[in-house]
Amino acid sequence: MNLVVREDGEGVGACMNFAKLLDESDAEYVAFSDQDDVWRKDKLARSMERMRELERQYGKDAPLLVFCDGYVTDADLNRKPGTVLSRQRIDVAAGLCFNRLLMQNFVAGNAMLFNAALREKAGKVPSRALMHDAWMVLVASAFGHIGFVDEPLYCYRQHGGNVLGSTDVGILHFGRRAREGVAAFKARLTANAAEAAAFVERFGDESPDSAVALAALQDCGWLERRLSIVRHRLFKHGLLRNVSLLLFA
């Protein structure tokens, strides 16, 4: 096993820092790790078990990705209620389809393990990707297969220095979102569309129709945008999120 570490002394940000690390890798399997997370001792072993199952089913040449759940803790590793996925109110089985991942990725980089075939298919992480992990998940969903280990295999620390953080998606979360206003909502949707455009630019005619539709969403009229969202099932998780999407897209 090789450990490749990079400090972001250039200030390129988490996404591009991990992308540069990925460029250095020629490993058969790759696992991202945040510097402040704590893995369960069997995290890699359990992930590899699921990876082997996928390989037996689809072959080693298929782009494959495995991910797990995690505990949420404070800086001193005291556990908070719920897990990374349960706090987001995520239906994993429903959420792993490509069109939903375009709108709401929930597979964290520190939870995943993927093979060389996926790394090669994904290529260089584009600057318009929302994050390095989101890009890998999209490519795996579109061209390969994703497996889930349904147990917490790491501790995700929450502290003042988190780049993103694990959100407890309850009424307080939606209240904060409402206070951010429509402009912030539209900015997030624009970022999703930009990532989809980067995907279509990279993969051309191989791109699923939902990626093409999302990439072009900003150029559509009011009614056409909503029809496109419904037609291509560009939905998020939960009724309130999707009502907001149809209202403010």
C-alpha cells in the first residue's frame, strides 16, 4: 500500500489538491483520506470485500466504486447523533442513479474506494467539477457500478476548519437555506449545470441525456426548464427540496 500526501501550499483548494494527488497515482485501487478523519481499522478491508464482489459480478475492467457510511464526531471524536448519511435524510438506493447524483451527490471522498479503471475513465478532474469526489461518483454511475457498505467505517470530525461539513438536514437547515434566498439557490443550480457541462464536454456522445439536459438548463425558458427537470428526473432527495427546485429553477 502506498500513501501519497500533498499539502495545499498553492491554495488551489480541496478539489484541485485531491485532483493533483490523483494525477500522481498509478495504484490498482485508490482511497481518498481527509487529514482529520479517523478510519476504523477494517475500513479498507471491508471496502475491498465489497469491491471484490463487484469485480466478480462485472469484471476488473469495469469502472467500480465502493463507499460506506461514517460517524459524525466533534474535534475530540465524541459522536454526534446519527451518521453522515442519516443526517442528510438520504435514500441510498434511490440516490445512486446518475440523474440524481447530478443534482445531489452524497458520496463523500473519505468514504470511497475505487479501482484503476474508474481513475482512467474519469481522467483529470475538471475545474468545473463541484468536488473531486462528486466527479468520480458521476463517472462511476454513468459508466460503471457503485457498491455500498451499509455501516459506519470512519469518524468524520466536525470542527471550525471543515471545508464542507456534514449537515443535519432538519427544519433548521431548511430555515437557513430559506434565509440565504433565491440567488443562493440559483447559484448552486448553476454550479450543478456547469459540472454537467464539463461532463458532456469530456465524454461527448457517451453522456447520458440527463447530463446534456442539465448542462443546457440555464439556456431554457421558465417553462422549458421545469419540463426538462421533470422529463429527465433531475430531482434531489425529499419533497421540500424538489418543490424548491421547481419553484426557483
